[in-house]
Amino acid sequence: MKTAEKILLTSLELFNQHGEANITCVDIALELDISPGNLYYHFRGKEAIIDALFDMYLARTSKILVSPSSDQLSIASFFHYLSSLLESAHLFSFIYRNPTDLLHKYPSITKRFNKLISSKKQAFDAILTHFQQHNVIIADTLELESLSQLINLVFTQSQNYFLLTQHDIQQQEISIQSLRWLFHTISPYLNIDDEERTVLLTAIENETTLTGNSKDQQLLKRAFDVP
């Protein structure tokens, strides 16, 4: 792995673990056992590191946001889709730790972040409308809009909620609980029987495999396309 990639990977791990606001470039250099000057050679300050990490998150999430084709779209595939988005957010969890503060400190990412939130909302709108049209979800237009907004809200604010209520919760638990919340939010509108509902919830529980440091390391390396 090249030095620049090592800097980004180490920065990401430190930001996720301690919060971006609590980590300096000197901290990153010390963790890597390199000089601050060497780090500065590759990234001229923390803003450049944040910018590069956000571009990586945006590229990864944008690929996932391409909605499944209509003939493949099912409730099960939708929750797999949501799980993939949560996994991506899990890899770059520092972004959602305090997004308002992050955007204030690094205005260069504001436009891209807002566009990403809008793209997620559009994707959720399209998928929920598809389910409504095929009688898989029974809801009117206002209810669909509320569901879409609530899904987006969970994605953008769950980090803050858990930080306020459970400071010791593991990051992977946030992803797991968020997916459960999304299921129970959508479940009352699903036009499926109780057995299908139970099977779906079981599948969701099995889908949420973001547990353990070893798994986290594998995911982090995947974010950098490292074998």
C-alpha cells in the first residue's frame, strides 16, 4: 500500500474511532510513525484528508445508489440494498458523527454531501413508489413521502442519536439497529402475510454481519480496493 493510501486508511480509522474533531495531523503521523512533514507532502492539512475520504465515500455510495432493476426489485432485495448503504456509512462513520459541524468546518464537501442526501432520497422515492404501484406497499402519496424522509433521517442522524444516548455502543451495532428500525418503520405498510414478515425479519438479522474488528478491517481494506 502506498504512503498516501496508508495515511487515508489510518486517518479513517482514527476519525471513526475518536471523531474527526479529536484527531490532528500530528496524531495521524504519530500513528503511522512518519514525520508530520512526510504527511504534509501527501496531504496539505486535515482538510485535504477529509476531502479525499469524502470522495471515496461518495464514489462507493454512488455505485450502490443505482436502484435495482424493476424485475429484480423485491422487499428482500430492498433491505439488502439498505444494508449495503448502511455498510458504506459504517465504513465512513465519522462523516455522520456530527455532520453539521463537519460541513461547517469543511465547506468544500457541503455541496457534494447535500447532493448525496438528495440522491438517496430520490432513490428511496423511486423504490417505494414501485412497491406502491405493485401493491407490495399499501400507502398514499403523503405516507410514501414520510417513509422516504424517515429512511433518510435514520441514515443521517442515527450516529448522533446513539452518541447522545449510548456512548459505549459499538459502531456495527448502530448499523444493525438502524436496519431493524427501518424494517419496523416500513412493516405496517407491507402487504405481506405474517409468515413472510417473519422470514424477512430473519433475513434482515442474518444480513447484518458487521461485527468484530476482523470484519471491520476487511471492510476498510475493501474501501481502498486492497485485496
